[in-house]
Amino acid sequence: MKIKHDDLSSGDVIALLEEHLKDMYATSPPESVHALAVNALKSPDITFFSAWQDDVLTGCVAIRKLSSTEAELKSMRTVAAFRNKGVATQLLTFVIEFAIANGYQTLSLETGTQGYFNAARQLYAKNGFEDCEPFGNYQFDPNSHFMTKPLVNIDISPSSPPKCVNTG
């Protein structure tokens, strides 16, 4: 699998993000949907990545800069045909390494509380994310589950930075 910095111009990526938004609105009340549309993901404070197996999209993930030391995980999604094949774990590992390499000390996320999000919450917990209070501009919402991972004292080898292919 190759993970690359993505400019959000691929029809496959756009379709995956539209599917993601559709699912979020189908499972959560509209006021509790914090997934971002494609144009919002193009913000300068967001870095977006897509994952590919040969020429086939397998998933995506984004990271939003909240401050010089804090970042937020956004829009992590695996293509249905690639679920339960390790794509999400690889994307999460990649974005954690990217955050560390860019000097972030914490990586936080918001996900849903509904059963639909159980697998995501389990994946995050398995990878060291812990429950936390709302962060950034979020407010308490019974439909939101907040998690964070401290990135200090995590060693990634300087000889193996996150593997990213730049498309620009």
C-alpha cells in the first residue's frame, strides 16, 4: 500500500469522502456531524493523504493543525472492499508518525457514540488513544466521543520517517 499526500482532485477520493459524509449524516444528528466536505479539507491547516494499492484507492486520512503542538485526526475512511484488511491500522500508524515528525505533542479526534463507530473507537484505543474531554472548538455533545493520544516520549527512528509520496 502506498500512502501519498493528496490534492483532493481524484474522482475516487471525492466519491469516498462523499460516501463518508453520507454515512455520517445517516448515523448521527446533523448538528453532531463533524466530518468535513471536500472543500473544507482543502484548508491550509489540513494535510490530506490517500492510500492506494496499485491504482486502486483503499482509504484516506487527514490531519488538522490545531496549534504548534496539537493536531486533530480527520476523515479517516477505508474503502468498503478493503475493510478488515489492515488499511485503517496502516493509515493510523502513518498519521501518528507524520504528527510526531511534525512536532505535534498530542493527536486528538472526535468520533460518534453510536454502535456504527464501535470498530473505530476500538482501533483508536488499541493504538493508544484514550477518552478525553472536548478539545479545540468542540463542545460537549452526547453524540460525540473524544479521544487523544500523547505523542511525547514516542520514538520514531529518524532513518524511517513516514513514507509519503508527494503528488504535487
